[in-house]
Amino acid sequence: MSGKDFNEISRRGILKGASALGVMGALAPSWLGAGAARAAVADGEVITGSHWGVFHARVEGGQWTGIRPWEKDPHPSRQLEGIMDSVLSPSRIKYPMVRRAYLEGGPGTSPETRGAGDFVRVSWEQALDLIAGELRRVSETHGPTGIFAGSYGWMSPGKLHNCQSLLRRMLNFGLNGAFVNASGDYSTGAAQIIMPHVMGTLEVYEQQTVWPVVVEATDVLVFWGADPVRTNQISWTVSDHGNYPYMEAFRETGKKVIVIDPWRNETAQFFDAEWVPIRPGTDVAMMLGMAHTLHEEELHDAGFLDEYTTGFDLFLPYLTGESDGVPKTADWAAEICEVPAEKIRELARLFQSSRTMLSSGWAIQRQHHGEQSHWMLVTLAAMLGQIGLPGGGFGLSYHYANGGAPTANSIVLPGMSDGGGAVDGPDWLNASGAGSIPLARVVDMIENPGAEFDFNGKRAAYPDVKMAYWVGGNPFSHHQDRNRMVKAWQKLETVVVHDFQWTATARFADIVLPATSAYERNDIENVGDYSAIALVAMKQVIEPVFEARNDFDIFADISERLGSREAFTEGKDEMAWIRGMYESAATQAPARGITVPSFDDFWAAGIVEFEIPEENMQYVRYGDFREDPLFEPLGTPSGLIEIYSKNIEKMGYDDCPAHPTWMEPLERLGGEGAKFPFHVDTTHPPARLHSQLCGTSLRESYAVGGREPCLINPADAEARGVTDGDIVRVFNDRGQCLAGAVISDEIRPGVIRISEGGWYDPAPGGEVGALDIYGDVNTLTPDIGTSKLAQGNCGHTVLADFEKYQGDAPAPNVFMAPAEV
Ligand code: PGD
């Protein structure tokens, strides 16, 4: 099976949202909002954009009836099929709703009934009064750290309707910035903190050596825990899918591709790559084994290490074992990572003798001590001496948002300002005394007010948060250790959520507001996070569904109640904001030597495309640094690649030494005292974006027995008496969930795979520890920080066991809205 066959949809075909129309079509007259007609057309096609790409929406009689991918999308994602369903699905939030006990008893009443689905419909006026009143009460009673508005999540693209910036804007103007913010993200929590120490930049969100250069110059392309064929379907802004033609071109060259991964992922299948089925969580050991081989055989590039790096001499005693008595030989590594020592040596020699690109994903840093993985990868690449050469070195973003697709000469849109005052470090306090925490420690914060925590050289105490306000994210999907989280949430007095889907996060809230989806409002966005090949008018496709309102309008109305409407809106409506953003970006055009259409012409055309300059087709990451390290130094203290970091040394952390180090994780296969026999690989899903689209017809293409699929090696399945299609219970000391067995030798023995993003669906009763009956893998994962340095999440460090589920499995509940009362 090729990846292309797997995740692309027809470019020409118009997709009918079959199940959406089936379920909601009959309700058509009532699901349209009553307000003035704002949709772009009543009949015809409307262009818009999404995380899954640009598309044309077909509208007939004011109803959305089909989707046609943009004709210039080189690889439209099949996930587009789920979009209409997400807008019109039975899990749609229709009205403002308040948890009954909260409505009757006020903040903090019976928090253990959160998640039980007992909601009462209220009017918009009542809901907005409740929220504004509660923001005031919490802020007056508990001071500037009473409200948590870190509110992380992938929301929807669109520069104006960025609900998270809008939330913070409302609080910055309405409450003087008196709220707790959060820094970092769940994608690259460890890498984005360690990489500035090592390379002087974030690295993970930066342009890669471009694909045309890779196709031309790379001999060996390594995907180390990366699955770009799967994950490039989506982007943070509007996806361009620019990597797919180049991946096909690389495949056609017949050059070598190696995938180091516990499962033979879609990329391995697409390239028919050599598969190295490593034990999860042991990549640093394997890299050390390769580094040792290079050094022992004098294959490392001593000249490169001398000129472009610092600290190799301090790392070397560790590598050879001089400092700790343990030489990190290939044999030593093989014991840990279960890749044969001879294979480790062979790969080290191959990488050294060929132009090799080490392209890594982010799963290997979303682990306990995850800082070490990318640091060691850089160190290995430095020893190979190819950083800054065409097609060589390392890349941390080929799998994300089509990193490596050449960059066009585009104008850049400004984002929606959050009004300033947001705090983005743990101990930096803003004028009103509010603070910020590393994002993935949110549950730790709620549980342990006043407790001290470390973060990247700083130390601060957790605030005592009483209220959480979440928009555009699904923490009851993305955060680890669900049961710990359910319990911690009970300490909060008030939880407010805006979403358009009844996610578990909405179900565990007190006040739930129905937001519009991106297709019920107008917006503007870049196409291609790295390629920036176009700007698209995200035109409103249909009228708001039921009583849904734009986050912007909701926050404007709350601002009104807080006396700050004018500051929040600047007196501008939706189209005035969009026009302003475009016209501000257009002022960059002369300096770029390009002309762009007027706003009115752009809006009428729906899209404006940009050319890729020839020099951008040749871009080599770190080419300038290699050319002249004195005039093009890195942003590190030494200006060089830091294999040893004096700054990290000064921090003195016991869980993040000053050079890359193999450190035993909390738990791993083959690790001492491993209590459960299977590692759970919590990869990103093939047919949704995190939890987005889980509530749609796309689920029918992958669910097994109505549950999230669980990939199991045949030997492991046989040992547990499980056959294909069985429902299994997966469990450990932290939690339990059901899943549907898929038996396949594409996953290595000892590892099972359940994708993140399955909607959490606790069995009725919903008490802490309840069986999750759909398959949220974060019922099983640990909620610990990667280390004191980055405090990133460890969603990929998890052992569990499984068994065939006995008896009748309860039907999932989570895909229907709670009863309307
Ligand atoms: P999404 O499913 O994208 O997940 O976590 P994230 O919270 O980003 O949730 C976005 C929510 O925003 C959806 O419920 C959607 O309906 C809502 N939404 C969309 N548009 C709007 C809007 O305009 N307004 C409002 N109000 N709401 C909107 C993802 C996170 O999960 C990430 S980024 C990563 S990388 C992590 N990955 C893993 C992993 O690999 N393994 C594990 N175990 N756990 C992970 N968790 C993390």
C-alpha cells in the first residue's frame, strides 16, 4: 500500500458528507441560525481554508452539500471528508449550556458530577452574565492568579478568529491581564527548550534544507521516529501539502530510505524503506552506540567538531566510558534498544560514507528525558560532519506542516493581538502580578498550589487557580493521565469552555458555549506554514448552526460586561479586521519587489498566490554557518553547536546533565522493574487531527467494533488469545480503556499502538478510574515533566497490558450530545 493511496482523496470529486446529511439533513430548517444572512452565497461554491488544505464548499439553498479540494493542492487529504460532518454532526454544541448543579448551587457545587452530562440549556444573556460575574468574583476574591487561561490547543486556522488570542485579549483588556498563562506546547515541549541551548534557535518550527535539494543531494534519507506521509496531511495554518510531490520524486530516485520506528509506519510503506524496529524510548542509546562506533573506527569528522562545535571533549569521556565506566558501544546500545549491534555499526558506517539526512519527528522528545533525543541526534549529525552541506545533517520538521517545501515570496499576515501583558515565563510577573507555567504541568499546578517547580533555569511556585477558561483545545484528550486530571479538575470552582463539538473537555465543564466552526464565519490565512505559497480568503460557507456564535462576538459581549468592549473590538467588525490585516501585510509588497491585489480584488478572487524565488529552491539549513561560522554564528553562547552546555551545567539539574546522556525513563520495555509487558505507541492518528474529526463519519474508516483501533503484533495477540476485531481492555495502574484489536506484523512484538486523540468516554457513572469505553490512550500515560529543564509532556512513555474484553462492551456515548433539558 502506498501512502498516497492511503491518505489522498480524489482531486476532482465532490464529496458528499453522507452521514452528516443523513443525520442532520432532516433537521435542516432548524440548524440554520436565525440571524441576517452572512454566508458568502446561497447557491454556488465558496472558497475557504482549513488545517487540511484549501477547498471549495458547495452550497445549495443555503445548505452545505459538498467539498471539492483546491485544484492546485498537490495532495488533498482524505480528512477533508470529515469536515462537513464535524459541522453538522450529532455531537455539535447547539446552545449555551450550564451544568445543572452549578446553575443551582453556584461555583464549586458538586464538582464530582462534572462529566455526567447533566446540563441545562440557558439563554446567551444568562450564560454571558454568569461568565462575566464569575471572572470578576474570582479575580476579586483570589487575585491575579485565580484564573487559568493558558488554554492550549490546535483550534482552527484563521488570523482573526484565533480564539486563544481572543480569550487573552478579553482578559488583558477586561481584567488588566490578571490571569495565569502557559508557555510551550504539547508538540515540542522538550525540543523547543533544549534546542536554543544547543543550536541557538527553536529548530522545530524552522525551514529545513528544502526538498529539491534533498531529492538531488541526499543519498540516505533517515526518518527517525517520523511519519511525514501521515502527518503532513495537516498544518497549523492552511495546509499546502507541498512535501508530497517531493516525497514521490525521492521515491522515484530509488535512493535509500531508512525508518527507525517501532512500527512500519505509512512513510516506511510509501518508500518501501528499510525498517529498523527499535524499542520505544531507547533512541538515545542507539545514537550513542552509533557515535561510539564512529569514534572507535575514527570515522567521526574531527575537523567539523573542532570548527563548528564546542564541548565534544567533555562529552567524549562519557561516550568512551572513561567518566562512568560504561563505554557506550554498539553492544551496550543493542542490549537497550534491541537493534542488533552489527546493524548499529553498519548504519554508523553507512551514514558516514553517504550524504545522509537525519530527519526526526517529535515523538522521541515527547518522552521522559526527551531533551536528550534531539540533543544526541544533533551530536551524531555533528560527528558525521554534514550539517550545512546540501542534503546532509539533520532536520526536525520534515514531518510537520510540510517543512522543507520551498518558501514563496509572500507577504506575511499579522496575527490577532492578545492586547499585550500576556506572561510567558514561570516567574515573570506582569503588572497585575499574574504568572505563567510550563503548559504540560497544568494538572500539577491545580493539585499543588504553592509547590515550587523548576523550568529552564528558573524556579517559581504554582499559583492557586480556581477557574479555568478553555477555548480551541481539548485537554481531556491531549493531556496525560486522564484519571489524575479528572480528579484535579474537581478542585476547580468554575470551568468555562467554548467549542463547537461536545468534546470530553466540554462535558467536564460548568459553562459550555457553542462557538461557530471556521465555516460559519469569515477569516483570512496563509497557505503553507513554511511554503507561504498563498493567502486564502476563508469565506463563510453557511449561516451559524443553531445558536452558535463567533468567539470574537462572545468575547466582545463579555468585554462589554467588563467595561472594555471598545478596547477589545477597536470599533471594528469582522470584515474591517480582515481588511486591516490584509492591508497591513500588503505594505510589505514593495520591499519584496512584488505587487498584490487590492483587498477587494483579493476577496473577490478568494486566493492570491506567490512565486518561489530561485534561491529559495536551493536553501540549505546552516549553509551560511558552515560557510562562515565567525560571521554567521549560531545564537548559542559560544556561537557554535553546543555538545556541552555550560548554561545547563549551571542549572545543576539531576535529570538533565550538561551533555547528551542516556537516562533510564520512568518505564520502558526491558527496563528495570517494568511492571507491564507492553509499550503503548501513542502516535498521531491517520484520519483525524488530534481529537478533531473524531466525532465524524471518518471514524467508520478506522474504528474496530466502534472503538479506537489497537495495533497488535500476531505473536502478542496469540499469547493473549486475541483475534482480529476483538475488543480488548488495555490497562495499567493509571487507567483503562477499551480498543478494537487490529492484528498486524507491521508493529514490532512488545509494542501496541493506539493513536492519541480518541474521545474520552468514561463508562456511565464517570467516577475517577472508570473504564474509558471508546479508547482515549491518555487514560494510560503518565503525567510527569520530561525534566526540570523543559517540563514537556511524556505522552510516549507508557507501559500497559491488554486482555480480551469479556462480556458485552457498552456502546460509546461520547459521539452524541448530552440530553437537552
Ligand atoms: P485538538 O483535537 O486539535 O487537540 O491537543 P489539542 O487540544 O490541540 O483540539 C482542538 C479543539 O478546538 C477541538 O475540540 C475543536 O473542536 C476546537 N476548535 C476548533 N476550532 C475552534 C474555534 O474556532 N473556536 C473554539 N472555541 N474551538 C475550536 C493536541 C496535542 O495532543 C498535541 S498538539 C500533541 S503534539 C500531543 N500529542 C500527543 C501524543 O502524540 N501522544 C499522547 N499520548 N498525547 C498527546 N497529546 C498532545
